[in-house]
Amino acid sequence: MLVCTEKYNDSELRAALKKKLDPARYEHSLGVAYTACNLFLSHGHGSTEELSRVYTAGLLHDCAKCLDEEKRDKYIKKYNVELTEMEIQHPFLIHAKLGAVLAKEKYGVTDEEIISSIRWHTTGCAGMSFMEAVIFSADFIEPNRKQLLCYEEIRPLIYKDLNKAVYLILKHTLAHLENKGQPVEEHTLEAYEYYSKRFS
Ligand code: DGI
Ligand code: FE
Ligand code: FE
């Protein structure tokens, strides 16, 4: 597969990523890349260029997930990444914002939509582009993930009505967060309001 970075070809990008992720996270990243390509194909977007872009976004979406605290803080400082109070309180959220920065700075991605797909993959946001919505959904359903009951409803729908699937994923996430007594991040809430108004 072609990849969209200024720095690496496909096998080099995989090798670079493999060094930075634990084995399960690397498998998950491949799963998201393949699932995202599949979603593109099933919605009639099959050009090599489109597949290369979405494959690159899928591979790199969790590139900042396995950093230890020290490294994470070093990059936050180096690249002047501004954190919200919510991200400081719930640091696992940082990997989306920092991943978008590292995709550009460390992996040589210049395509803004690849970068924004990485940025929004955890919370989603209102009015996602097709690629952003594909990465957001592929991250949720890729086959290496722990299987959830709601998959029965979401998996077939994701190939027919992506926006409705995004709505159901957000609905599931909010229910899950409420169950665990976790606060909702502002973009997750805005995304839910946007998709529930239009696609429920
Ligand atoms: O990095 P992954 O594990 O592949 O997946 P991810 O980046 O989608 O992260 C999933 C986690 O993010 C999941 O446990 C739910 C959590 N999450 C998503 N939106 C919110 C959130 N957690 C909080 N506290 N608030 C949110 O709005
Ligand atoms: Fe993630
Ligand atoms: Fe992920």
C-alpha cells in the first residue's frame, strides 16, 4: 500500500510504528487501517489515493498511545501542545491531540485531513468529514477489539449508513461513560448533539 508521509514508505512506516507501540496496539492499528479501507471501498471511494490516505490515518491514529509519561510531557512541551483541564484530569484523552501533532512532526504527514482524523478519533466532533467519521468508526469496530453486544446493530449499519452508525457509537460511549461515572469531554457531547439531531 502507498502511504502518505514525506518520510517513509509503507514497510518503513509500519516498522517505525511497531517500535513505538505495544504488540496489541500495533495489531489494533493495522485492524483500524484495514477496516477503514474497507469502509471507504464499501462507500464507493476506491481510488488508490483515497485508500492510501485513509490507510495512513488508520495506521497512525494511536501513534501517541503508548508513550510513557515522561516522553509524553516532553513532546507536549516541545510542540507547545495546549491541554484542557479535562485532558489534564483524564490524560488518556491526550493521545488523540498529541497523535495528530506527532503524525505531522515525527512521521512526516502533511495531509490536513489525515491529521484531523487522528485528532478526532477518540471523542469525535460535530460534522465530521467522511474520512474523520470512517477513522472514528473503524477504531470502534475493528476485529481485534473486545467484542461488544452493540456491535450486532452497528456493524451492518456502518456499511449502509455511516452517519447513523456514528450516532449509535456516540450513544454507546455516553451510556458507557455514565455507567462508569466518567465526565463527558466537550467534543464528544457536541458530536452527540450534532449526530442525534440529524441521524437518530
Ligand atoms: O485508543 P483506543 O483505545 O483505540 O480508543 P479511543 O481513542 O477511542 O479511546 C477510547 C476511550 O475513550 C473509551 O474508553 C472512551 C473514552 N472516551 C471517549 N470520549 C470520552 C471518553 N472518556 C471520557 N472521560 N470522556 C469522553 O467524552
Ligand atoms: Fe485512540
Ligand atoms: Fe484506537
